[in-house]
Amino acid sequence: MPVVLCAVAVLTLSAEAKRQPGPIVSLSSSPSLFPAFNRGISDYVVRCRNTGLRLRAKATAPGTMRLDGRRIAAATLDRRLRRRAPDGATLTGRRDGHAVAYHVRCLPAHFPRWKVRGNGTPQADWYLSIPAPVFPRPSAYVTIFDRHGVPVWWMRTRASAINATLLPHARIAWSVRRLELLSSRSRPYQVHRLDGARVGTIVGRKMISDYHELRPLPNGDLLILGAKRRDHVNLVAYGGPRNATVLDGVAEELTRTGRVVWSWNSRGHIALSESRHWLPYILRSPIRMPDGRRAYDLVHLNSADQDGSTIVLSARHADAVYAVSRATGEVAWKLGGTRTPKSLALAESEPVEHLFDGQHDVRVLADGTLTAHDNRTQTAEPPQALRIRLDLARRQARVIERISAVPPLRSDYFGSARRLPGGNWVVAWGSSPRVAELTPSGKRVLELDFRFGFNAYRAVPIVRGQLSAAALRAGMDARAKRAHAKRAAASPPIE
């Protein structure tokens, strides 16, 4: 069953370009191309079967097409190619000095199925995400989709990958997910080149590092999150055990060589009472540690970003965002959750305690505003993307942008909301199969809708200049070549 295209945002051609036919006027395949051929779209995928790939094309004149560099003498092409995932084929055409190239690549049979919707011009060039089953499986596909919803780069992992992150020098890192929400043991990030080669590992040094955050900093360092175990905590006042083991939230800044240059622990900075709203859930959902003990995840840090001399941390189980002084470790301000002396007030009439509910992916923009994916987990409300302006002199905050999921859906966990320089948003609506680029008014520009039972932890927009199509294709070609060599080595010729 092919991927279904509902409506795809495509590259807008000029009126003159529409009047003049290009060097290649038609392209089709069996199995069918996704999406259907359009002159403004360069990359296509096909779920190639064991019989390979059949390509058909028509040019405006004989001798103007090349298939994988080889000249086609006729004006038409009908050729069966021996291809399997992740093999590709490139069809080029030239006419009156105008050259085009169309790239077709075989998609793995088990790659998740998805629909594409949208009717605008995206501001992002690429979208990095992992469409993964709700319940982890032994593998997943780290994927980069283009602005037409086409997967141009992917890599199948040997475990259930989560939180794919773009690092400098075209490196991509991801962690591994288990069924528990917070890791009972460290889950390192694996760093890969685009050709699939693993080139490094990133893991916290003085904590149980988990998958929630890997944030590159301008100085080349990385922020990473995790937890630290603490025993003999009395939770009787909240309906828990008298002698409990808990997990405090920990943040670390690591250098390129893995040295810890800054760390912070929520112990002594976030009171147990600040997680009051989530404590019934926390007590019902302990994490089993390797020694068999049950541990209670008190704050659940899930994002970190730098804002000048502070680190801004999102604590899901406190429904709050904290700015922590890098110099002293003290909380400079708090937004959302239970009121404390450090709390900022909301300029609106809405109580600050209701601002967040299970929020994720808090980011600091260049203008000092905050963005967040607010899950609204323990409410009947749909998730929303928020942008918040802070006035620290007045100890106030004001919501200046709010976009809710339409149609409404539940978002119990996960999620991201990234505002692009042009004003659009790229949102992964948490525990749902939908990833979208939206206008500031919430109008859908492009949406990837994976089938029921799938979700995406985050969707990372990649803007112009960060990654090139040529680099992505070259990475896939290198992996295809390596796969061919591996198959050849496994099947020596018969003598």
C-alpha cells in the first residue's frame, strides 16, 4: 500500500517557468512514486519490491536525459532497475542551458506510513524527527523530511531511538528509549555522520543521563539532562512511603571531550511541595531501578536552554520553568506551577499556576522570549504552542502567542514547539501522530500525519544553510554502496 498524498505544499514556479516545459515533462514508476511527479519537487521515494524499480520518463527532445550519468538516446525512458532500499537513481535533463535533476530512492518496506497535508510555502527546509511506535520496538527510523513531506535521509536504528538532534558539522545524535519515562540507567546519545558511521557517544558523567535533552551551545559545549538517586525521603504527607527512594533532576554542561564544566541538582532548589499537582501520578508510577528498588521521579526535567548567565530548565512534574544561575545554582525566577518567592506573575488575569500543565521543549529565542509546548496533560484542553515575553524588572510574564492543536487532541507526554525566524511554528503534538508547520495564526502549512499508534518526541526544523540536499543524498548513497558491498561479501560467486 503506497504512502498517501492528500495535499502537498510545493515549490512555487514563476509564470514564465510554467509556460516553458522543462527538459523532463513526465516521470513515473512502478511501484508508484511518492509524491506524484511535479517539476518543482526534486526528491521522491518508492517502496521498491523484490522485483526492483521500473522508471518511466519523457523528455522534450531525444538525447537530453541521463540516468545515473548515462545518456539516454531516445526522448522516452522505460527501464527496470535492480534496486532495493536504500538504493537510489538520479534522472537528469538539459534543454537550452536549463538543467534539472530528479532523485528517486527506494524506501524500506517497514518504514512507517504517513500522509502529507498542507497548502502553503514552508519556512523550514527540513524536518528532523523519529516517527516511532507508542510502545518501543527493537528498531526505529531517524528521518529527515523535506518541505514536501518526502524522506530524503533516514537511518534505521537497532533500538527504539528517540530525540534526534542536529549537531554541528552535519552530525546527528539520538538516544534510546525504554518503556519507563525516565531512565533507570544511563542511555547514551549515539553520534553519527550522514553516511551512517558512528563517530561518538555522549553521556552524563555524574548522573543517570536520559533521552530528554541534548542541547548544543554557542561555545561548542552540550547541555544534557538526567537524574540522581536519593534514598530515605519521607513521602507520607503525600500518601507515599516513609522511607522512599526518589530521583532528583540533574543538568550538566559537557565539553566536546565529555568533561563536566557545570552541573546542577534540583535537590534543595525545588521543594517537594512544588510537585504537589503531579504527586498522585508520581506515586502511582514509580521507576524500577536496577537493584529492584522503586524510585519516584520528583521533578522530571525535560528541556534545557541557555539564556545569558542562566540555564532555563523545564520541570514537567512541577508544571514550571526555572531559570538557574550558572554562577550560584540558585533559582533566579520561576514561571508556572505553585507560587514561590521566585515566581513571576502573569500580566493577564489567568492564574500563573494554570499557565503550564506537563510542558515540554522550552526554548529561549534571540529576542529573549520563551517558547514552549504545553501539553495540558491533566486537563481536558488540547496541547498548545506558547510564546511568552518576560519583564524581569517587574517580575511579570505575558503570553504573546498561543496556538492550539486543531482538530483537538490529547497530548499526555512528549512534544515540541519551535518558532522559526520567519514567524511560523514547527510543532510535534506530543503523544499523537501529527507533526506540522503552522503560521502564527495556526493555519496549516505542512503536516505529516503518521498512522494511529505512532508519535514523535520532537520535530526539529532545519533552516536554510544548516544542511544541504547534496549532503543528505551523498550520505544515503554511501550507505547504499556499503550495503551492496556487504551483500556481495555474503554471497560469493559460484565457481
